[in-house]
Amino acid sequence: MKLSEVGEFGLIDRLGDLLGEAPEGETWIGDDAAVLRAPGGTILFTADLLVEGVHFDLAWTPPADLGYKAIAVNCSDVAAMGGTPRRALVSLGVRPGIEVDFLEALYAGMRECSDAFGMAVVGGDVSRCDQLVVSVALLGNPAGRRVIERRGARPGDVICVTGSLGAAAAGLRLMKAGQPVPSLLRAALLRPVPRVREVEVLRRFLPNAMIDVSDGLAADLGHLCDASRVGATVDAARLPLIDTAGLPAGLDALELALGGGEDYELCFTIVAERAARAAAEVEAATGTRVHLIGEVTEEAGGRVLVVDGTAQPLAASGWDHLRP
Amino acid sequence: MKLSEVGEFGLIDRLGDLLGEAPEGETWIGDDAAVLRAPGGTILFTADLLVEGVHFDLAWTPPADLGYKAIAVNCSDVAAMGGTPRRALVSLGVRPGIEVDFLEALYAGMRECSDAFGMAVVGGDVSRCDQLVVSVALLGNPAGRRVIERRGARPGDVICVTGSLGAAAAGLRLMKAGQPVPSLLRAALLRPVPRVREVEVLRRFLPNAMIDVSDGLAADLGHLCDASRVGATVDAARLPLIDTAGLPAGLDALELALGGGEDYELCFTIVAERAARAAAEVEAATGTRVHLIGEVTEEAGGRVLVVDGTAQPLAASGWDHLRP
């Protein structure tokens, strides 16, 4: 059977079935990071493979930014479980034409992100490869034994999102079109800020469920709802969209937020009574705004976007890089 | 600067300098696995990147064997630190032409090895890539807090090695030459047995230093000696070489053992009084022979092979896949 027939998520489901059953207290596939029980406590464990031409293009990605981002996106996965990133291994596939200076800049970028978030790259592996490949595996600590999984959302919870949505996708579209890229959009694309500090504050308010927004809000909120067997109503007017004034026509801020991807913001649900207080304390401690964008509903699969008072389906247009 | 000018180990040194300093109690680069301190105890953390055309050729590597081996070689790294492998993440780069059945067989092989050694693959990532890439990151537990590092060898220690040396390299040469491959050599190449059970017995005898033999005994014993700042004298007559009777001429068993690679046997040093007893108990418990092949000496860099009573340099001809 061809991969294009099953797609990325179909493949992951099939391979997941071959892994076996997680023991009590562990979560394997199906969240931002695996949750493991070690003799002395809980561990968060996550991995991402970044491939040249698929996840990044060196024509517009300086090596230090690539290194920074490779660490940042894994930190984001640990943060999305309520944890703190600690240690990473980085395996590099190096193609002909890559030079030592390039790799040193790549590592300097990894170091910069690591230092900024209290973690460290402690080693890895290196091999020849036809494409540049950056494979990161990262360990984190949850706070105590408590992790925040995707599957805990409850009807009546308020849905919140940190920062803003759509900037990285806007930056990527401008880069690809060869157009000037405003520095805010460039930074969002090349130096996403994993919400590690925000989570340190937020977890005291006990969110019920959390995910990081890497494939666009519609897809990722969809994953959270599916895992929790609930629905969601999102108010388009409350989404933290980018300001498209001054940008080329054709950039639709709402579409970028819902389907654009690579935001690495946190989307979480929390009981209504604590939502405003949690948002205020995160902003006071970190400067990052938290927006209350909607509500968790009973109906599993019922995902609704309200635009100008009219309800429409909140459709996930997510990106599947195994399909043509 | 070009990679070919610095080579694999030169590159690793340069990149290692960029990682920063490991805190007290941790070991980052420079051993088979990183040693990390988590709130509840010590963790072993290792990663290997396997690339099609560099580490394996699908013309003679069935997918189930590739999966088995990808897990086995990482288990070997944890065993070589005196630890027990526990959990792995596997990131796959999948090229066009690879089908779902192939990946399911790959995962079935990973599962087979995992089940055999009490560990589990708990997730990972998947991406398009021009070459098939299998990137494994594996966590293990040491026994208590004690790890067996490369750097603990002391003059007077006996040097020991498990199993036999050179079979995988002999199998690879025959495969590449299109010649028939005896099943023992094929198994050594495609299904190496990580010495996890042997280590469970061995660590009770407190070896001073250990490494797994992946690049040939000369290179790996050399790494152990360099890390320990000692020398070594190895008696060629006591090496567990393969029997070349019936194999094509040109396969030199001594050369394959010293420079061939991919044995995934353990090479360790232990105080002389405990060596024979340790060897006997490992064999009694696991059926795996342990050979006492030489002695650790004072002189750092002094590595000697004794052949028929004549001392010659024990030269490492190790493989550097970043050099032409």
C-alpha cells in the first residue's frame, strides 16, 4: 500500500498499533510528548525530525536560526505538556557541500535557545546524508508528577491561546514569494518562542488540556477536542490575528491563524472561573497576552467558528506532508 | 572549512565545544551514552542516526532486520554504560517508493528487539526525506546510580570481550561481493545481539571501564584507553576470532576483529582478581563466552598487540564516514 493512500496520520495510527500497549501511568503516542515513569519520577520525551526542503529551506533560513528553531519546537512540545525542557540529543545528517562553519553556526543557534530556556544539548550523532537532516530528541520534567494532556478538556471550559496566530505562516508565504518580510513575521517564522515561561505560571492554574499550535489552530484544537471527546465553539472576533495592514493583498489573517501553522503558541482549556485570572497572571509575569477565544462544548466532533454572529464549521485544513 | 578536512571525530570535538560544560555528576559527549541526573535518579540517554546507503543497504537488509538492528545498536550503547534500555523514540525520514508494508515490517522488527530486551518504542516522528533515515533516541536506567564509563580503566586491569569479533564485518564483505553468506555471519550483521543480559550479571563484578565494539576492537579499545589515559597489551592468540575455514580467501579473521566493526560486543576492564569469576558467571547465566584478551598498562597511548610472541602496534583503522 502506498503512503499517499494512508497519509501522515493514517501511517502514525498504523505504526502506533505496532508499538504495543503503554503501561498504567504512561502515555505513548497521541500527545505532544510521551509521558514515561522512571524509578524516580515522571519524564517527558519528545522528538522531531527536520528535513531540508520539507521543513526548512536554507535559501531563507540562516543556520543559527535553524538550530534555534530545532530546539525551540521541541521545547514547545514539552511546554505543551506542562513541563520544563531539560536535555536534548541532536543527530545530524550532513549532505555534501555543508561546511564546518555552517554546522558551528547551527550549534551556536541550538546553544542560544538552550541557554534561554534552561536546557542543554548533551550530544547526539552525525552521519552523511543526501539532505540536511536535524533530528532532535528532548527530555523534560513535568512539575511534580502532573502533566497536562490533550485529553482532559471538559464541556464548559474556556479555550485560551497565548500570543498571536498566523505570523509564521504569513512570513513563510512572503519568503516563498520573494517579497519583503517585516521583521516581526520573520522572527515568528525563524525564531519561534517556546512558551516555557508562560507554562511555569499557567500550570499553577491547572488547565485541563493543552496542545501547542504547530499545524494551525483549527487542526490542533481539533486534535485536543478529539482526544477529549468534546466539541468547541470559537469566536473569530476574539482570535489574536496578525495585522495585515501594509502587507500584500491575499494574506487573510483568519485563514493564516486557522490553517497556517508553525505558531508554537499554546492552546489550552481551563474551567471558566480561573480563565481570566490565569490569563492576567501569565501576562503580568511574562508579557505574553493570553486570549480567551471560545468554549468547550459537549458534542464530540462539533467544532464551530462564529464569524459576525454566524456559526460555520471550524474546518482543519492541516498540512500532510506524506500526501502529494 | 570543509568537513573532509576535520573528519567525523574532529567535527564532534568542535561541536562538543559549543555545547557547554556538563554540570557535576553528568557526562555529555564522550561515552556510549550521556549520563544525566534527573530529580529522581540517573538517566542514560543515547541516539543513533541510520542512513540508507551509509549504514545499510536495502538490497541486503530486510526491513524487519533493519528495525531490529536500529533498536539493538542503541540498546548496546546503554548496556555499555552498565545500564538497562527502557524507552525509545524513532523518527523516520521516508523516501518516495517506500510503502506502508515496508514500514510496518520495520516497526515489527523494532518491536521484536524491544520485546526481547524489556524495552519499548513509545513514539517518534515521520517526515518525507530523499533517503530512508531511521533516527533512534533511547533512554535507559543504570543499576542504581552507578554507570560504567570508558574512563575508569586502571593499569593491571584485565581486558575482556564478550562473544566473538569480526563476524558482522565478514558478513558485510560477502554480501557486498555478492557471495553466499553463512547464516551465522548473516545473523551477526543483520541481527546483532545487544549484551543487555550479560551486563545484568557483569555489573555485579564492578568492571572499571566499558565500551561497545562498534568500530572494530582496535578503535574502540583505543577510545577506552584514551579516555582512561592508559595503555593496553592485547594477546592476538586470545582474541575470539571467527573461523574462516570454508570462507573465501582474503577474509583475515584478525583484521576483521581489529578493524571490521559492527560487532556490538562489550569490551571491559576489570581488576585481575575478579576477571575469571566474572567471565564464568556471565557465561553460566547467559551462555555468552567472555574472553580475557589482555591487560591495561601504564603508558597512555601505548597500545600493543602481541602476535606469536612479537609485540606490534595495535593500530586503529576505524571508519570515518565524513572523510572521502
